[in-house]
Amino acid sequence: MRAQERLTIDTPEQVALELPVAGIGSRFLAATVDSVLQAALYVAVIVAFFYGLPMARPFGTARLIGPALAILFAFCVYWGYFAFFEIVWKGQTPGKRVAKIRVIKDSGRPINALEAIGRNVLRAVDFLPALYGLGVFVMLLNRYSRRIGDYVAGTVVVYDKWSNDLPLNWDVLSGALPPSAQTIRLTAEELGLIETFLLRRFDLDPVVRDEMAGQIARRVMERTGIERQADQSVDEFLEGVARRTRDTARFR
């Protein structure tokens, strides 16, 4: 079994972020949960159809429309289930939430609607000849476990750590930053860089983590003119900047 691969992303701020790539096991778990939920939706439609059909007998038009609606719903569930949730939940489906994985762009950005639809249109091809046989075969041939749909949409599935399993300390005291921090102005991309690092720092090698934290902190200090206090760690400094920026909601 090969070691877990990591997706390295070079940000515009010249800081490299490493994200752990989701393996076949986690993705199979997610697909299994989603398939069970899809099956439950199919069963619900069938039950509603058979129970509703006798009630619709007096209405000839309803009897004709009912089967058509059932077929349309089944079509939407098959083709739209994954794309719908990945659009609404920013790269996650119910199964992916259970497996704690997420779809992102290979650039590290969240996927958009077109990319969610594109990667899932090819799901039928990845499923061939059965149980995602072709998709798994393609995943085994590349280091980032990408199936055909991922190649078409330019996406990668990574482990998602935006949860309570990362003990972040966002309760930074108001005095942790100097008064000038009240007027912090960062771009949304810069704030995203800080928060991504803070949320994924415990996945990094300690040496790499310290180096990345230092690079980001230096860039923030250069951009804002804020100086880190002597008794303040780099992580505390970055947490304070992120929190104050969120509180004041001042973006360039």
C-alpha cells in the first residue's frame, strides 16, 4: 500500500500548502453511503407511485403524468444527486461528509457548478464495467487518485479537516493585536491563505509548519504594518489577524 500522497499548491503569495489526498478506501466509503441514499430515494418514489396510482384512477391525466414524473425524478436522482450536493456543499456530498473528504480544484480553489457537473457526467463512464471498475483502475495509475471525471474537471479529492478534530484557538484576546490592527485590510485570498494554513497546520511536518507560518506572518506584517508582539507566537499572531479581519469584515 503506497504512502498517502499530498497535493502541493503554490499560492499567489508564494507559500506552498500541502493537502492530504483522499485514498480509494475513503472515496469508496463515500460512494457507498451516497449509493445507499440514492437507493432510498428510488424506493421512496416507487412506494409513492404505487400508493398514489390507485388514488389517481379517477383522474385520467394524473395517471398519465404520474409515471412520467417518477421516471423524471429517477433520472434527476441518478444524474443530479452528486452534482447538486457538490455545488450546494462546496465539494461535498452526504457520503463525503461521512468520510470527511472534499472535492477541490487542483489549484486549491473550491469547485464551481460547471466543474461539479462536469466531473459527475463522467461518473457513468467511471462506473464501467461495474462498481467503478474503470474509475478505480485509473485512480491506481496516478499519484493523486484521480478518476476520469476528475481529469475532465481538473479536480482532486482531499481529506477535509474543517471540523472540530482540529483544535483551533480562535478566542484570541482583544489585546493580542495592537490598536492599529483595528484597521486591518487584507484581500479575501490573503485571509483564505491564513485560515487554510491554520486549519490544516496539524497535518504538516513541524519543520514545514513553522517555515510556512513564518512566511505567511512576514507577508502579513509587510502588507499591514502590524508587528508581532514579543510574547506572541506566530500562530497566535495569525489567529488574531484572521479573527480581527473577520470581525471588521474589511477586505480589499
